[in-house]
Amino acid sequence: MPYTTYLVEKGASHSFVAEAKPPTVTMPRIKALMTGSLPGFVDVVRNLNSPALLEDSVIRQAKTAGKRIIFYGDETWVKLFPKHFAEYDGTTSFFVSDYTEVDNNVTRHLDKVLKRGDWDMLILHYLGLDHIGHISGPNSPLIGHKLSEMDSVLMKIHTSLQSKERETPLPNLLVLCGDHGMSETGSHGASSMEEVNTPLILISSAFERKPGDIRHPKHVQQTDVAATLAIALGLPIPKDSVGSLLFPVVEGRPMREQLRFLHLNTVQLSKLLQENVPSYEKGSHPAPAQCPTGTAQKG
């Protein structure tokens, strides 16, 4: 993935190794990414027929805020968020022998949707790489071809977003991540290092990097994604999120803004503690103060 590698090593990006907690199957991992909470093993059963997600999430908050969300890919998202997408095209994940059409059905939308200006969030969930793992393992010669294909997709999206930024004052954010890893046999679901370690790359012109600025990937939790996305989009953090703001993402902002973002995250986590930990002594903690700018949103 030469283009992605360039962005990680020298581009305007921050990269992480995000730890996914078991069970490392798709539905609970999507829940973790979007809610910031820790799904349980009962979700392994629900993974086969995902019910609508009732918990607070980045998707719900974005929809409530009037943001138009478009989705293409694994239909698990459509089942979890049945009324949240302004436009969608779901693909089934159960024909694991198919690693070509299942991705072409996502990519075929890109040229048109990237030219449009009527959406705020675009979510793509590609399945081909996962399917190749199930069929022939991580050392299959098919893996290299699929990674090259994904690199081309990322380049298409990134270059399109860069050209659009000339027309808008706000920077775009491109997030590349995996919901889970892959074991030495190509499967997933358990807790081996290969299954729980996932790539997480955040790319934006807001993360401008000077020559010689070497950024080593930090180890974080997959549940940190929800809080970070919420703050980046100006949305309340999902109320059951246990995640922390990925601080490198805001280090370039003025100190006042950094403190405000951390304050929003702290207040949300404090409320979560108060509601779920009986021994949490409310009287021993200071009441949340108003944010410096007075623009705090309820978490």
C-alpha cells in the first residue's frame, strides 16, 4: 500500500494501533467503534442477525444534528442503524468465497458520490480482505492484490477530498480502520495479538506535518474512536462511551480548545461513572464548570 504508507510516514496524518477487545467479530466491533462501549459475548450470537442498535452512538448523534450520512458495504451497518442513512447499499458478508464483487459493489459508487456535495459523512465497509483471509489465510497471494486495490481506493478518496477543500474553509477527515484483525489461519473472533490489533489512520490537512516530524504509531483502544469522531464533528460524545479523545489529533489546536475538548470528554466519563459505579462519591468531585467558550454540548 505505497500511497497509504506515504501518508503514514510523511503525510498529514496520525496513525495508531487500536486494540479491539474480544469478541473480534464484526457486529460488536462496529458497536465499539460507534458507541465507544464494550460489547459482550452475547453479541457473537447477534452477529448472525444484528438487531437495531438502541445505544447512543456517533451515528445517532450525527443524524440528530441533521448530518446526511451515506453508507456502502457490509449490511451489518444497515441492520444496526436502519433509519440513519440518507442513502445506502448493503452487501452480504456470508458469501465468503466472493472477494471481488463484494468490494466492486462498494467502489462502483465512489466516482459519483465523491463529486456530490450533499453529504456530511460517507462510510464504506469493504469485505474482500476479510473473505480472502477466511478462504486462504493471511499469507495468500491474493492478499497483496487486495491491499493494492484498497490503496487505490484510499488514494481516490483522499485526492478527491483534497480538491474539494479548495472550495470550503473546513478541513475534511478521512479515517482508515479495521474492525478486527486476522489470526495466522485467517480467522477471527478470539483474543490473539493478530486478531485484536487493528490499524487506525486519521488523515486531514489539519494535521500538517513539517519535514523531519516523525510520528510513531501509538497504541490506543478501539473504543477511543467514538469520542474522537464526536469531538471532531462537533457532536456530543455517546453517553456510554468509555473511550478517551485521541489527543495527538488536537495537539495542533490552540491550548484553549485543547482544554475544552478534554473537558467535554472528562464530563462525559464522569457522568458515566456516576450512573454506573455505586461507590462513586459524587460529593468528592467538583461539579463540571462551564467550558471557557460556553459551547459545551451535553454528553
